[in-house]
Amino acid sequence: MNPSSLRSLLEEGRLLRFLEAHNGLTGLIVDRAMATLENGQTKAYDGMWLSSLCDSTAKGKPDIELVDFTSRLETLHQIQEISTKPIILDGDTGGQIEHLVFHIKTLERWGVSAIILEDKIGLKKNSLFGTEADQQQDSITHFQSKIRACKQAQVHSDFMVIARIESLILNKGLPDALQRAEAYVQAGADGILIHSKKEQPDEIFAFLREFKLQFKDIPVVVVPSTFSSVTETELESAGVNIVIYANHLLRSAYLSMNRVAHTILQQGRAYEVESECEPIPNIIRIL
């Protein structure tokens, strides 16, 4: 896997779609997924998102940066065994800069295309809690130093460091988000992820209108977990370069597995859940 593959895809000038994968099986699903549209065109995923939320949850751990880097690499290895598609790694806050610079070198050697770092400090809390949880945003200058350290640590220019801005999540407003975006790009960020927990993408689109006036060539990433009704066509028209479907395989699998587990208990047999299960011969033929 070559980190340059993500940059090459971005140069095509179209919207890229990434879907989360948290083990070898989900990686295989993302790798093989393809849809044929009514006009005869085919669509596939351009790469995979290695989410800390999904990786932690799949391992039965809370999403508080409890799963260590070595364990994250084990998940990464499972996915790389079955796919050569670009991988973007969820780096959470990045932790201590002194450790982060070594992680960057490791990810580069492993062929990861990009890391996304969020501008928060302290005990990690999932962004979708918003202001309901005690979340503290990093200072601009300190997060700039984190970005610079990453860029200085990497060996090849193909690896991307993408800064994730939490200003809208924390109700700090558009001006703060734009100020941080400019500062992070000046520090060397290769892209910006602007995040929101609103059900409509209005504030995301407002950010894009302002940001792209000054930085039209800087890729912007969005994660439409809460504003899921927005279409890829609308996102692309607004200036989005990468859309990440950040947790959908885990959430859908959990819902199905939970229902099957309860139904077997209620019925005292497995017959009622067979319609929800893939036939065993098909499972055997997956690989």
C-alpha cells in the first residue's frame, strides 16, 4: 500500500468516499462493495476509515483513547491483509507530541495514507456528546506545534496530516473554526476536517464557502453522522473533497447481532433468526 494513492485520488478532483472498517471482515466488505446505478455507472468506496470509536467498541473498550497504539496497529494489519485501498487513521488527539512523532513514522512505514488529529486536550470524549460532556479544545498555538511536529517527523511528502476542528461541536462558532483552519494550514496541515453535530449541514456549508475562498486547494473532509440526509452530490457541490461514513458497519452489525442474540433466548431455538443470517456456504466462500 502506498500513501501516495490518496493524494493521487484527490488529484482526480472528485468526491472521495471512505467507510469505516474495524477488522479483517469489515475491511473485506468495504474492499469489495460495489453498486450499479440506474444509469449503468458503478460506485465503490475509495478507501477505509480506521475509527477509534469502532476499533475501541469492537474490542469492548470505551472510546477514551484506552486502546493503545500497538492494538490499533493489530487492527490495521488485519485490514491491510485483505485490501490495498487507502487508509485514513483516526488519531484522536494524538496524545503526547513526543510519542506522536514516532507513531507518524510507524504509520508511514505501514503505508497508511493519512492521520486525522482533533484539536482537543484532556481525556478524550466522543465529539457527538458536544457540550453535554466536559470537552476542552486545544489552544491554537499548541495544536499548531503538534501539526508541525508530525510534518517534521514524516519521511515522505505523500503522507497527510489532517486537522480536525471541533469549534462547531463546542458551539464556538464559525469565526473560531475559520481562524483555526487558517492557523492549522499555516502550520502545515494537509487537509481540514470540519465537524458538526447538527442534523442539517448548514454550518458545514457556511464554513466551506468561507474557507474555500482562501484555500481552494486544501482538501476538506466531513463526517455526516448526524446530518446523514445530505447527499454526496450536495457535499461535492459545496466543496467537500472526502466524505467519511465513520461508524455505520459497526452500528448496523451491533443492531443485528443484538436482535439475533435476544431472539434465540426468547424462542429457545435458532430457527427464527435464520432469515437474518447469511447461509453458512456463503460465509465459507467469502475468502
